[in-house]
Amino acid sequence: MLKHMGACNQKELARALHISPATIAISLKRLERSGLVRRVPDQQDLRSNRIELTQAGVESADFAEKVIDQITERSFKDFSAAEFEQLICLLSRMASNLRVFRDYLQKKEESPCDK
């Protein structure tokens, strides 16, 4: 994600990944310890840091993209264009259904309990 977004702050990254800033903080600490990302001061807001990939992080992201491309290519090897398009439509519907369900669960958690 960082490779495509470029340097960003923790909140922006969490929002792009649809996870909480607290959750991303744990992952960022691990990635930082592994030398894959670094925090640099934000030139517009010196109170804030921007997260960016290190050279090792860029190389790791490039490798991961190649592996994903190979897996995708092999997974859809014998699919016709029509079958592939149908699969995308079905998966999109499933994703939409899951987003609606997620929103329902979030609203249910926010509403006061009935007594």
C-alpha cells in the first residue's frame, strides 16, 4: 500500500487499509524494526511523522507484487474472459454484501442496549 500511496501519516495509512490507527501502529513498529519502513518528520506539520518505505521495503514490495502476479496468473489460467468477468461481478456483489453487514454490525454496537 505504501508503495502506491507514497509517504503518508499513520492515520492516512489506517484509513486506506480500513483499520484503526492503533492496529496499524503495531504493524508499523514491526515493519520499522525489520527495516522496511521509517518515520520521517512531516515538513508541513513537524508534530507529525510520515511513514515511508526504505530501500529494503521497496524491494520487498516489488517481490511481493511479482509473487501475487504469478499466483493470479496461474489461478485464472484456464478462465475465459467471460468467466473472469462473471467472477469479478460475483465477488463484487459479495464484497458489497459484506460491507452492508459490517455497517449493520457497527451501528448495532453503537446503539444503546435494550433493557
